[in-house]
Amino acid sequence: MKILAVIPAYNCARQISRVISKFDERVSGLIQNVLIIENQSEDNTVNEAIKALKFNKNINGILCSNKKNVGYGGTLKIGFNFAIENNYDYLLVLHGDDQGDLSDILPYIIDKSIENFDCTLGARFHPDSKLYNYSWFRTFGNKVYNKIFSMALNQEVLDLGSGINIYKLSSFLEKDYLKFSNDLTFDYCGIISHSYRKRAIRFIPITWREEDQVSNVKISRQALFTLNLLTQYCLNHRSFINRDKSNNKDYTYSANIIYENNEKYNHE
């Protein structure tokens, strides 16, 4: 079972070293390689990531930078492409802002239960999840949207998109993700596509913290856009699925390597 961890990072200078430090000796035995994709940050994310990679002797890692800011979704497309093209079995997504806890997903890798699901998705609003400093208003709003999506898709949805997920790549070889939006609604398009394609989804409880992170979500605009996505799908399933919802339709999803742990990183 070959796993690639992809860490999308945008303006994460204060948190990225904490995220990288979590890849200790135990984790390196479970997750073979780490790909950090920096999305044209406006702070010191790149230098902090390089320092952390050099300090952590357990990590097999590579740091790259997008040629231009292609959004959260565009960054994940680069990660999916890299994982599939380099023959990984699973892609683990862990946000670079240290809100999600890597240890929450390790038990599902250890017991190999990820093999039974196409998508194992961290859910902030799972009954057993723990939220710290997350406002009641955002919790309420997210739960309402989860209910709406659950009814529209006829399956339980406990989170439209958290910061820690793992995907079985054999279920994504057609690269349907390339038609998802390039912004923060990438995961919402994913939930819809997983449902349409009848992928096996499992939501797992996670620990979620908001401390020194800065949210990039514009709540009101995001809420309206999310409803619009779901409405379009409900009106015409096939048309929505087949339509390219990105804003960079001619963009080649690739990034430039900035730093690589040459001794330990394995391209094979």
C-alpha cells in the first residue's frame, strides 16, 4: 500500500513547520512520501517549509511551487495528477494550516480499512469529532448545508470538505477531478461527483482547531455559490458532471520543484 501525502499550502508560514513535524518515525512507516504544494504564498511559507523539511530526518519529501495561484482546487489537481502518474495507491490530503490532526487518520491506515472505501473523509461535524475555537454560527451553518446535500444526494453527508481526507486512486483514474472548480468549492464538487459515480464514502471523526490560522473563506459568497452548484446538479446531473467548472480550463496542472530530499525521496 503506497501512500502519498499532499499538503496544499497558502500563507501557512506560522503553521507549516508544525504540520511537517507530525511526520515522525512512526508516520514515515505508513506514508511513504510527502508532496508540499505551495500556491504562490505572500508570506514566508516556502522558507519555513524548507527549514522544517531539512530538520525532520524522518520525512521523504518534496516542496514545489505553483507557477501561478490556481486556488485550493487547482493545487489539489496537481497533487492528484502527481500521485496517479507516479503509481501511488492512495492520496492523503492534509492542509498546511495545521487545523486537522494527522493522527486522526492513522488508525484507518494501520487497520487497512481504507482499502474498503474509495474516499475516507474527515468530518468536523461527525458526532464523535472535537472542535476547538470553531464558532457556533459556522457549526450551525455547516450542519444545515450537510443536511441539504444529504437530502439532495440521498446519502449522509457529514462534511462538505475538511482538511484531512484519503482517496483510493484506482477510483480516480478517469481524472474526473479535473472538472471540479479550482477554488475552495473543489471538495463540494467532489462530494457530488462521488455520489453520482457511486463511490464508497466513509466519514470519520476528527479533531479540528482554529488558533492562529486565517480563513480564506468568504462565508456569504461561499454559501450562495455552494447552493448554486447543488442546484445545477439537481437540474441536470449529467450536464453538471460533464461540464468543466474550473476557471483555468487551458492550464496545465504542474508545479516547479523548489526543494527535494534527494537522499530519501523515491520517484518510483
